[in-house]
Amino acid sequence: MGHLMGKPGAREITPSLVVQFREIIYQYYAVHGRSMPWRSSRNPYHILVSEIMLQQTQVERVVPKYQQFISLFPDFFSLALAPLRDILAVWQGLGYNRRALALQKIGQRVAGEHGGILPDSVETLQTFPGIGPATAGAICAFAFNQPTVFIETNIRRVFIHCFFPGRNGIKDKEVLPLVERTLDTSQPRTWYFALMDYGSMLKGISTNPNRRSAQHIRQASFEGSNRQIRGLILRLLLENSKATEEDLLRAVNKSPDLVKRIISQLIDEGFIRRRGKRFTISS
């Protein structure tokens, strides 16, 4: 858990330091490695679902939802054909419902354009909705055991803690070369599992190292936020498939102008549609 060096560049990391760093990470993983259902799977669809769910959501909340989701939608074809209402119903409790919509759109593209087989290219995956560089890199590492180079929150935490003691404002462009230089290319899947577990541990032992990252943004309060209102509207429409605007305004009990604006956004994004005076989840 100690620091290895300060103000490093990839060229300053010697082979012996790489060995030392990997030993620290692997020794921790050997004793404290976490068990997660998607880690025992090599099915690219399972990995994709887990990675989309894990975006901005804690593992403990994802596990039961992941298992339920895979049970109801076991492959890309079943996901592509499922009613959005059914997908959102499972998704309730995970938040950030845009991910559920993106996941179905990915399923439709994979089923329609790739014969139900997820592409194993980082570049191709980044053309899919909801998939950025980090998620694409993680999918290729975990589903295809490719030695991709990417940063997510736990990985960032490890490198800031170990290689940037006492520094603030650390940019990802400083961290990425270190991720690449220390990557165990012989077993990238296992290496990233170990790295993420070490990073998860670091979050709980002291002040979160990620607060020293230039990418660190304090999360806005959920209570009273537009995100909360969006989620509430969708939940209401899952419970009442023929709610009127008046029903929604009364149930949400926020500024009518704000609620109407959010309803319009949800329509534009493809979540809901208007039928006369009533609203319903899109098919």
C-alpha cells in the first residue's frame, strides 16, 4: 500500500519497479480478490452487460440486477427484441436509465449488423451508444483477454496512490503511459481484475486518492435533481402505462415547467411517447 515513486514518466519506470508493482497488486489479489458473477464468464454479452451496469454504479447494487437481467435477456437477440418497458423494469434501482436504452440499441446493432457476435475491436465498440474508451478497453480485456490500455476509477486510484504521492491535479494523460508500461500483457484479464480490486481497497483506507485527480468532479446531490425527476417519471409510467400529463405533474410535485421540459427530453431521447393526452413507455 506504499508509494513507489513521485513525478514519474513511463521511461523512468525500470523493469525491477514494474516487477515490484505487479507483486504488490497480485499478492493482494491472491488473498482479497473479489468474486463477481461476470468474472467467471467469458461470454462477451455477459461482459458487455456488466460493464454498462458498472458505469457509475457500485458492484453491490449491480450483482442482483445483472443476474436478473441475464436471466430475462440471455443474449443479444432477446435484448434487441425486448420491449423497452421490460428492460427499464429490471433496470430500476441502478439509476442512469440512459444506459438501459443504450444497451438495447447496442443489442439491436449487434444482432442486426454483426450476427449476434460482439466485435472484439476497441475502435468498433466505441461507435456503439454508451461505450467510450474506458468501457471499450475493459470489454476487450475481460471478454477477449486483449492487452488494452484504459483507465477507470479504481485503476486511476491505484496509480495516483502509488506513483504520485503528494501531488494534486494529476491528469489521465500522465497516468495512461504508466498503465501501459506496467500492464501484464501475458494475462491482461487477471491483471485488471487485480488492479481494480486493489483500487477498491484503497478507497476505504484513507482519503480517496482520486480527489487528487484533475478528472475529479464532486457528484451533485441526487435529491431534487433532474436525474431524480427523470427516474420518477419513468417509474410512474412503468406503474401506470396510461398516465396523463396532469397525473405526472401531480405525482412529481415539482415546477410544472421543469417537469414538462423533462417529459419533452424523455420523448426526444426515445424513452416515452405521447398518445393523445396520455404517455407510455416507448415500445
